Amino acid sequence: MIVEIKEIEHQEKYEINEKLVYKDQFGNWQCQCELSRTEKEAFKKFAKSWEDNNKEGFNGEAHNFH
């Protein structure tokens, strides 16, 4: 399964396969619908890349994870 992650607001809001994921007021990631295990794992890898690469943002680019 390919997981597409699109940045909406750097390190605050993303679309994961068209499902909105956002940080709440406590810094926890929330989604109004359930993410699949594959989607969760892909987002964890994606978020880790911020730390590893010190990214400034992806400017709305879509990223695919397998």
C-alpha cells in the first residue's frame, strides 16, 4: 500500500491519504477517522525525517511511502 503524505501546515497539519491529521492544543496528533497501521507507520517515518534532517518544511509537496 502506498501512503501519500501532504503537508498542509509545517509540523502541524498533514493529509495522509486524504485524511486530515493535526496537532491538538496538547501537542498530540489527532485524526477524525482511524488511520491504518500502514498509514501510522509511514507517518512515524515521515515525522522522524524532520528530526534526522532538520527539515524546514516541504512546501505542500506530496511524499509517498511504501
